[in-house]
Amino acid sequence: MFSPPSLRRWAPLLAAVGALVLSAAPGAAAAGDPHLSYAGAVPGARVEVNGPVVFGIAGMPAGTDEVTVTSPALVEPVPLTPLGKGSVEFVQTDAPGTRHRIRGDIAPGTYPVTATSHGRTVATARIAVVAEGSAMIGRFVIGDAKRPLPGDGDRSAVRPGSDVIVVLTDRQPAAGETSLTVKSPLFDGPLTLREGEDDPGCKCDDGSTLYGGRIAVRDDIPAGRYPMTVVSHHGQEPTTRQVTVAGPPVPHSRLPWLIGGGAAVALAALAAVVVRRGRRKRQAIA
């Protein structure tokens, strides 16, 4: 039997992942009926092959004393116990020697999960399992280089021609991956994000590895939404964010004809004129 502290230790975790409700399977309970939630061992972590998993269920009928979670993805059934006497919330109970983990011999994918109480099904759902060692992207954002960067998921926009910073954080980076490549219609070419680049808008004190880089948004890009994609873990895991372009182009101090290859042509022509004038002066003096 587990003491109340053993049960309560899971409560903050389950509260933190309350939004991660398992996707409903055919025949799953309607809204207001018992529902399952789950997370990895760390809040915000995805559930991996061979990784730990924590379950909880809320909305159980009064008087229920036990719930058991089973799935083809699990090493063994997971018992849930009331959070407190008479509680309708049930949390995972891990006795010494139990193996409440995802199996190590299954492929990444989505698997059915069933919660039962005394042999009666009380909820059914599905759990998404990712490959072992998968990326844990905390932030993948773009923002004006002269302003604080937005948080991941915050609504923000960049202007055509603006100088921007792109930042990505990964709590589980691949070994030896010191740079990443970002591609997007926003830019004239690929952007390299390098490990450890400074990000003035991110303390990054959660143990994540930070990748960052600077680039200019195309001057001629129309207003709209555009994908920005990075492929991490040595080409195995793509991550895409949608970026909004809005507002007038950012004015630049340099003249339009001094942009790109035009600058070299213009300078060469100017040098030729100077040389010719110098020759004429010397000939006139002679």
C-alpha cells in the first residue's frame, strides 16, 4: 500500500500536463466522463520508445477504488490510485521493481490505451510514442534583431527586408550536432544556426542546447504566412513553424543600385572612370 506522499508526488506533474489529454479513440467516453492524461517523466517531454510514462485519470465516479491502465505499448499494466480519500482523480502508483515504461521493442507510432476498474472499461484513448532520443524542441522562433524575441507560439510578424534572429532550443540534441540548417521562402538562401549563439531574448537556463543565427528577410517578399523549417538530429527530424510577414519593407541607407552584385559592377565602373581621368591629367601636364 502506498502512503499519501507517494501518491501526491505525481499530482504536480499530472496538473502540468492536464492539457495533454489522450486523443479519443472510437467509442471513447464523451466529454464529462472519465478521461486519461499522460506525460513523460519530465513535464513537457514526449513519450519515447523505452521511456518512462506517467498516467492519470480524472472524473471517476464516486466510490471507485482502483483503476488499471493497459496498452500494447506498455511493458506492464499501470495501476492508478485515488489522489485522496473519495477523490475522483487517480494518479499513477509506482512500487519498487515496477516497470511502468514504454516497450523498447516497438516502433514509434500511436497505440490504444484502455483504463479499467474491476474489469469494466472506464475510458479508452490513444498514446503517441516517438523514437528514443527524439528532439525536444522548446523554442523555434524568429524576431527582429533589435527587439526581444517572441516566445514559442507567440503571435509576431517580421517586415520585408528586416534583419532578424532565428533561435532554436533542444532539450535533447543529437550528439555532435553543432549546427543546423534552416530553409524558408523568407530568405534568399539557407541559414545556418550554430550551437551556443547568443540570444538576448532567452536565458535558456532549462538545460536546453541553444542554436542561433542572423539573416535578412527578403526585401521583395509579399505579406502573408510562410513556412520556416529546420531538420535536426542529423537529418532525421524536421520541425516547421509558420511565420507572418506584414508591414512595409524596412528602408536601407544604401542605394538600391549598391545591392548584391550591382555593388561590384558599380565600383568597378567608378574605378575605371577615376583611372581614365588620372591618365588625362598626367597627359595634359606632360
